[in-house]
Amino acid sequence: MQQDTIFDKIIRKEIPADIVYEDDVVMAIKDINPQGPIHVLVLPKNKVTGFDRIEEMGAVEAGKYIIAISKVAEKLNLKDGYRIVFNVGKHGQQTVPYIHAHIIGGRQMGWPPG
Ligand code: 5GP
């Protein structure tokens, strides 16, 4: 039984979020604690707990999700580029066990990441 997370509640619209894009595949919301001028989270409506479980979505749904992330990034108009991050597990500092892509942009990124 999967844990009911804050993102499950946001997807069900039980709690509010600043939704920047939604279709039948994904919901994209502004991160509540942005790490850049633009910080959007892309959540698939077909939930798995993390990027390490993406195979459970099936290839077609996973492909739709990845393409949707790209389309959301395009809509954000980040002409100088952006970063996409999937945090996974303890070392990845994943805090919410509902797969989500971070799209962060609007500033110069550094490498290596912290
Ligand atoms: P993680 O650390 O799991 O990769 O990322 C979780 C992200 O969700 C964090 O960047 C955090 O700021 C964001 N977050 C946590 N709770 C909420 C919330 O209630 N609403 C929104 N919009 N973002 C949240």
C-alpha cells in the first residue's frame, strides 16, 4: 500500500497549489520553497513512488511523462536553459515519495550540485 503524500492530495485538489500546467498526463505546480526564480514540479497523474520505480508506469506512460516534462519546460520560456532533477531516496534527498521532476531555471546553475 503506497503512502498518501502531499502530492497525492494536490493532484486530487484537496489542498491548493499554484498550478502552472495540467493535462490528463501531468500536473505542474510551483515549488513552495523555490531554489531559483523558476522552480516547477512536474507530477504524473499515474503515480509511482520515485524515479527508481518508473518502470512500473510502463514504457508508454513513462514516455508520455518525460515528453510532458519537456513541454512544461518549453512553456516556462527558459531560453538560456534550465536543470531537471529527480531526487531519489536518502542520498538523493527525496522527501516526498511521489515521483516528481524539478524544473529549475532563471539563474546560472553550478556543478557539481550540492
Ligand atoms: P524532493 O526533496 O522530494 O525531491 O522535493 C520535494 C519538493 O516539494 C521540495 O522542493 C519542496 O519544497 C516541495 N514541497 C513540499 N511540500 C509542498 C507543498 O505542499 N506544495 C508545493 N507546491 N511544494 C511542496
